[in-house]
Amino acid sequence: MAKARNLTQETRLKIKILSQEGYSCRQIARKCRCSPSAAGYTLQKYRRTNSLEDKPRSGRPRVSPARNDRILIRMCRQNRRMTSQELQQQWSNQTGVQCSNRTVRGRLLDHGLRSYKAIKKPLINERQRLAQRYWAQAHKNWTARNWKKILWSDESSFQLYLHPTNVRVRRRPGQALSPACTVPTVKHGGGSIMVWGCMSAAGVGHLTVCDGTLNSAKYCTILETHMLPSVRALFCRGKNWMFQQDNAPCHTSKASRTWLQEHCIQVLKWPAQSPDMSPIENLGWIIKRSVSKRKPKNLEELKAVIQEEWDKITPQQRGRLVGSMPARIRALLHVNGRTTKY
């Protein structure tokens, strides 16, 4: 049953009309689907004030007018990284408004400005932004069929122990150093390995561990012993295909470019600082999440787990990642060459 304070204006008007027609409060309550007391209170209020409107309710007045609120919102949009305390101090100095940090957060929430953890993305300068835009324009007419002809490649680093971030615990005062309330850390992540792998829409290629620093000589060896066999396994003989790699120094060195030219391998031109355009980057994150759940105890076990998770990649995952390329291109054009959600 609705209470008197929750009755709409139409319901209150209906109660008044039914009362004038001679209905009792109980009968009015059944017809208006409210409690008899709500109907009686509404009629008493009408006889006393000759109005069905609510009186203005009392309450603490706002400490800032709408004009000063707009100044606060403008300050926040000019510098998104300012804390509520910094905003409160600057707002007070500029407008004279005296309020708490909680009031500032409330004003921001009223305008949809909630605090979120910033997403980490590669730094892109103006030259790189223009290059990404031109690259997207050159490939905007490519269909999923065109992207299926690409052999995607990338290197990825895996740490034995990942340090979790933003871990929160529930404890009492004085229990901060309790083992159950701390996050153990290991120097350099307990060791790490770098792997090189390749994939296409047809399947995953070879995965190999890169020992030490990856230079041009080691990279050419990887291309010879792992990339070429992957091409023969994933693409039919005589079928046109292209090789994708990022702009790491060992990829763009003179020795690497010479090796690719001697083997007549067509390389897809790739813009700098654009990992969000490569689907194999997303595949790397999928494997990292799976590896972290298995918690390998040493580097040898880490290598075995990475290979097992690599072999578990399903055709649906590969197809979804490669098939997302037209959408990635559209997203890159939409943001004019800047960072996308991918």
C-alpha cells in the first residue's frame, strides 16, 4: 500500500473527487490502491490547506549556487587527475565556497564524474597519431577475409611471480603486518622468460623461448626455424599471405630487413605504438591470465605451462580476435588515431 507522502498528484486528485462523490476512506483506499490512513490524511490536508500540493520541505541549504558548481565541474574537466582535496582547496580559493571533500565528491557524482583507475596505454606523440590515422585509412576497406591472410607475430615476457595490485584486506588496528594482511613480493618477479610466437586465423604457429637479449641475429634464426615452418603449416602452398611484426629494433634492423627480402616475404606495414591494433597482443594477455592461475613454481615449469596454454587456444578465440580487425580499424578512425579500447 502506498503512503501519503508517496501518492502522485493524480492519485490525490482522485481521492478528492471520490470523497466529494460520497465514498468512505476505506472504499477510496480500495479504488486508489493506497492505505485508508493515506486517503484520510490526504483529505484532512486538503480541508486544512485547500491544496493537494506538498509544502516546501526544510533542510540544510546548499553551500554553493549552481554557478559555483559549474566552476567546480570545469576545474575537474581541465585536470582529471586532481584529488577531491585539491579540487576543494582550489574551488575555495576561486569562489570562496567553504565545504568538505565529501561535498566536492558529491557535486562531481551529481554530474557523472566518478573516480576510476586510469587505464595504462602507450604514449603517442602527434607524428605517431597521424601515422596511425593514415594507416587506418589505408586499411579501412579490408574485410575479415583480408585479415585472415596475415601471420601475426609478437614477443611477450612472462614473470614467475606477478605482484598483485590494489589488494584490499579486512583487518583490525594493529594487524597491518600480520602475514594474512600483507602481500609478499619477490625481486624481479622471481625471474622471467621471453617467448616469441605467431598465429593466424587458421591456427597458432610455433612458440619458442628467447634466450637472453633478442638481437637481429637471434631474430633471423627464429624466423628461419620457427616462422617459416609455421607458414607452411598454416597457409596452403601458393596462397598469398603477409607477415606482421611490430617496430622493435631487432625487427627493423638492416639484417632483419635483408633476411625478409631474400626470402621474398611481404611484410605488413605497421604503425608505431599501436599494440591495440594487433590481435596477438590480446592472445598474450589471455595466456598470461591462464598461466597466473596455475601458479608455476620455477622457470622450467613456467615454460611448460606457457606451452600448454598456447596449445589450448581454441579456433573460436583465434577467429574472434582476427575477425575484430575491421572493428579495430573503425575504432582507430573514430578516435582520429589515438588510443582505442582494444
